[in-house]
Amino acid sequence: MQVERAQRFLGQADEMMTMGYSDMAVNRYYYACFHIVQALFIRKEIVAHTHSGMLTQFSNHFVRTGRVQLEDGSFLARLFQLRQKADYNCAYDISKEEALSLKEPTHNFIGKINSLINE
């Protein structure tokens, strides 16, 4: 179920980009990654109760062990920060270029995590 949700959110993010809603696209790109990581956690029986906890657990179980590259862990953390800014910081506006720069890495991240789920 989480994998399907991740794919649905990824599609929504791409749609938001074509409509010019950069902040909403960043939100959906983050949640697509969040849900694919949650699917991985379910598969590997890892528990995280918060978004920060998810980042910590992902780092501990997958980045530090070398199962995923450091760049992937950094990307997820950066995406979380941008989502926070897009959703809660009224003084920060996500540019179209910034949001567009997340599209390919998000698709790649989801593919990599999906491969781990299917191992």
C-alpha cells in the first residue's frame, strides 16, 4: 500500500510542476519519498514515529551500513527541509527551478528504494 501511495504522490508532484505549483510539488515529492521509505521500513521491520525519526532510522539502517549512498541520505534530508520551508515558512518561496531540480532525483530515489524493498 505504501509503494502505491508513493507512486501516486510522485504523479501528483509531476502534475503540480506542470501546473506551476512549485511549493505543492515539493510537498508531494517529499511525501512520495516518505512513503517509499515507510514501505521499506515495513518490509525490514523498522519503526519510526516522526519524520525526523524516519530520517534517523534511514541513516542508521541504510546510509551508515552502505546499503544506500550518502548522497541518497543527503537528498532525503534536503527534501525534508525544503518541504518544511514550502509548507511552513511564509517568507520562503520555492522557485520553479528549485522544484524542477528535484524531479529526476526523486524518481531515482524511489526506484532505488523500491529495489531494496524487492530484494
